[in-house]
Amino acid sequence: IVSSNTSGLPLHSMSEGRSEAFKKNFIVTHFFNPVRYLKLVEIVSSPATDPAVVKDMANFLEDRLGKGVVYAKDTPNFIANRIGTFAFMAALKRVIDEDYKVEEVDKILGPAMGKPKSAMFRTADIAGIDTLAHVVKNTYDNCPKDEQRAIFVMPDIVNKMIANGWTGDKAGQGFYKKVKGEGKKEILSINLKTGEYGPQGEVKFASLKAAKGIEEVGARVKAVLAGDDRAADFAWKVTRDTLIYTANRIPEIADDVVNVDRAMRWGFNWDLGPFEVLDAIGVKETVERIKKDGLPVPTLFTQVLEKGEGTFYKRKDGKAFYFDIKTNGYVPVPMNPNVLLLKNLKEQNKVIKSNGSASLIDLGDGVLCLEFHSKMNAIDADIALLGFEALDKIEAEKLNGLVIANEGENFSVGANLMLLWLESQQGNWKNIEEMVRQFQNFCMRLKYSPKPVVAAPFGLTLGGGCEIAMGADAVRAAAETYVGLVEVGVGLIPGGGGCKNMLLNCEAALRAKGQKVWASQGDGGPFPKVQRAFEKIGFAKVATSAKEGIELDYFKPSDKISFNRDTLIHDAKQDVLALAKDYKQPTPREDILVPGVGGKMAMVSAIRGFRALGQISEHDAFIAEQLAHVLCGGDIPTQRLVSEQYILDLEREVFLKLAGTEKSQARMQFMLMNNKPLRN
């Protein structure tokens, strides 16, 4: 197979003069930068391409690289860049003509409109303004019949910026410029009339304020467009023009709306594709508004209103369908057969029980799923309570096992810190102790259930979220999983078994490498695993991938990784079924060798050395010493074999002790208010 990774050179031109054998195996696989993080790959083939080559490459891209495949036609800039650059240029022209500020536009066209926080101009700075100009020029040069061709001409001010070398982040300045102000850095924005940089103004619009508290993306977009200020007017006109242009590109650039929507979601990180936006704000209402503006209505809009059911998508019995322009009917949205969506199962009435923070869902084949859906998937008592019920049900009904998963933005950012801080402020120590004890018991139940439990973490998997993953029999992690025990950042230590499980994982990792960690003469005793665990927890190390999560001992070498986040729950279910075939219930360890006071004093000496050098604060040192107390086995005079429960009791004792300190409470409060740690 030969493939090209460019949207600037058409496939048919590169195929000219080539043999039939070459053409048969030649395709375009257009990745989006940064390749690691952006999901989109556009596949372009020719009539001469062997369909088996396309199928094999699509499977490879999805299964091995975790990409989202979109099928584009051999037209300039394919799908995503064709639509994305039009949206940019249409907005840019309006910005200059109607005198909007750069920072105003990025606020309008950001999360409020279902777009990334970097929105328009910040995204251009990241991508490179010169690169953007090349893509724009490619459309102008190669699309002579495009009804909006004139839009694809860069304004003089942007050409001047490129000539000056102001091409974005790589040049240190573009639409924005970082400068050192009085004692702090300041980000200036460019005036697109004068070409001069100046301080950003405060952006306040009533329409954006009205949409701020709305979580559902479609409703948020609809709220902005319903406003009557400059922000709403700008948002409507840019959205309207983009929707009209996109509709007129079918079937020129793609055969259906699904490929277009996926291209924009996966390539430009839009929350909704153009046709999903139309459904959210109403196709009929949009058509009426377009007519009111005196603009021609795209044929596709009329077609879906007259021949379809007035929407481009519909759902039935937990399945998604889209309007097919060829048949004027609704056909199933193509899906990877290994994608298992909790959303679909809920619509199929597969929810067994639910509370405010979690749901228990039947995945089929005797496998249940414990789903988190609290705010930011923070771990709380409701999750643990439903988790206990799930384990009881699996045991009583002799089911195959449990998957712990969800479809949020992140697996879990940790425990409910707000609740913990409030309880600490009020001195409700019995409540806190019961919360910690319950969470510890839950994680132990996961680990020692008579049936296998597989956690399926992804994205941020921090604190309590990490402890749940570590408590499961096995982990099936998405490749992009950022896992860590970060409690020291809020003045605490892990309290749900994180210290204990990190000790066990470090012990297993050292033994796997052939390093002795059990007691025998001259081998250094139990200290290596303690030191290794302390380095991870004490420095709050966060893995930048699932692979690094294994290297940092948060996951075990036997744990598995899925590159395709969409297949994660399916893969975890298959892991449960595989484990269930000959599963033997494990028993809690009673033979964890800890060094005792001698090991603790060695660690305390090192900690105080860091403090003497001014490398850590007094409270940092106090937290570190308390962590050493737990990992070394507390106040036992010499090395000894202890149980898992013994370590858990130490964890809980120290957690409560730290939560009662004024400085740890200040750290919790600062994190809640500023989303960053306080070093007091």
C-alpha cells in the first residue's frame, strides 16, 4: 500500500502516468496535526483503488492507531479543511468589515458555540497563519466554480502579518503576542485595522452570559443564537454562512452528512458537526431565518424538510439513523462493530438501577457496567453504594463480572473535594472517617470480588479515580490516559487504598525485574518498594499515557491498552469474559513486608534535607513524613509482615490527621477556587 498524507495534492494528479498495479494500491490517508491528539484521518481513494485496500487501511487506522476514519472525495482540501477554512475566512471578513476585536471573536466562537476554547484566532496561531494561508489559497486556485470563491482571498492585513513573520506561536506572535509586563506576562491582541498590538479588552455579552450555565451543547448554541446583541448577531451570521456553504458541498466533497460532521468534530474539535448543529437549532427555524435574511436556501435543507422528517438525524431503539440524500430515507449511521455505547444501552432500557452519581447498566453476556456521571465524575458515596450493590448482584446471580466505565470527558478527576473541604471546615471527623472507610472497603471489594472486575480509565484518572482503577482486578486503559495519585497537591495522601496498592504494584514490578524485595541477609530488606512508591505519591507524578501509567506502577504490566477510545468499553467487557472462564477469587495479602521505624527515619532524614535546602515548604515536609509513616508500616520497631488492612488503617489515620490541619484545608480551598495547587 502506498499512501499520501496531504490535502494539497489531488490523488488523481499524483496517479497520472502510474501503472494500474500502483493505482490499485494507492490512497490518501490525511492525518490531522497534532497526530497524537486529533482523531481524524480522511481516506481518499480513486475508482482504480482496490476496495480491499481501503477496507484494510481503515481497519488498521481505527483498531491499531485509534483513529476516526472519514471517507472524503478527491477534491481540494477534502472535507475538514474545505469547511474549516471557509468558516474561518467568512468570520475573518466579517470581523474586519464590522470591526470586531480578536478577543471578542474568540470568546463568541469558543465553548459557547460548541467550539474549542482556542476558538478561531488562537487556533490559527497554533496551526500557523502561513500554513492556513496555503490551505486557503489552494481552495481559491483549484475551485474556480465555488460560489464562495471570493471568500478564499486573504485580507491585506493578514498578508502583511505573514510578510512580517508574525505567523503565530512558532514566531512568538500572530493574532496574539506574549509580552513581559510589570512583574508578569501579558497577552496582547492585534488590531486588524491598524496592525498594532494592544491590551485585550474585557469581553461581556448578554447572549454569552445567558448560555454560560447550559451544559447541553445544542441548547447552549441555540441560546446564543437567540440573543439580540453583537455577539449573537456575529455568531448567527457566521453559523448561517457556514451551514449554507457546507450543505452546498454535498455531494461534491462527501456522499453524506455523517462524514462531514465527523470530519469537523474529529479534525477541528467541534462539539457538533454542521448538520448536528442544524438539528439542534432546528432545520425549519434556520430555513425561516435564512429566508428572512434574503438569502437562498440550500436544496439539501428543503429536501430534508419535504422528503425527510425535518432532521438530519434521528434515534430509534437506541440506534442512530441519518437522512440519506440518495434515497430520501433514514439509514443507520455506520459504526465500528466493536463500539459499545452506554448511551445506546440506556435508550434500550438496559439500566438496572441509577442514582445521582452512578448507574448500573447491563452490557449483556452476564457483564454489568458501573457508570459514573457525577459532576466531573468525582467519586462520592453514591458511586460506592451502587458499586456495592453491583458486586452483590453479580455474586448472587452468578454473573460473569463488572466493568467500571463512563463516557464523560474524563474517567474521574478524584474524590469530591468540595464535600471533603466543607466537612473538614466544620470538624465533622466522624463523617470524614466513614467516607474514607467506605471508599477503602469499596476498593477492597473490587479487588477481592468472586467475579472479575475490569476498570476502563481514560483521560484524567486522578486521585480517587486512580484508586478505583488500581483496585480492580485488571485495567483496560485508553492509550490517552493521564493517571496519578495527586493528593499531596491538596495537602493529603491517598486514602482509598492508593498507598497500599502502590506498594503492591512496586513490589511486583521489582520482582519482575529480578530485584529482591523480601527479607534475606544483605538484600537491603523491604525498602526499595517503599522508596519507589514514595517517589510516585510524594511527587504526585502523573503519567502522560497509559503506557507510562504501567511504567510508573499505577497500572500493572498485565493491564491492557486500547488505542481506540470508542472501543474501550467493548474491549473491557471482552476482558471480563476472558477472565471469567477460569477465574479464582483472590484473597487479601497478609504478607506485605514493611521496614518499620528504621526505614521511616531514613526517609525523614532525606525529607528534612530537602527542607533545609529550601526545596520544599514546612508543610510539604510534614505531608511527606506522614506518607513515609504509612508506607514504612507506622511505628513498628523493625521490619515486619503486615496485612493490607493494616496499611489501610494507617492510610485512614493519616488522611484524617492531614485533613485536620489548617494548611491542608487552605490547599483544598485554593484548588477549589483556582484549579491549581497552593504551596504553603
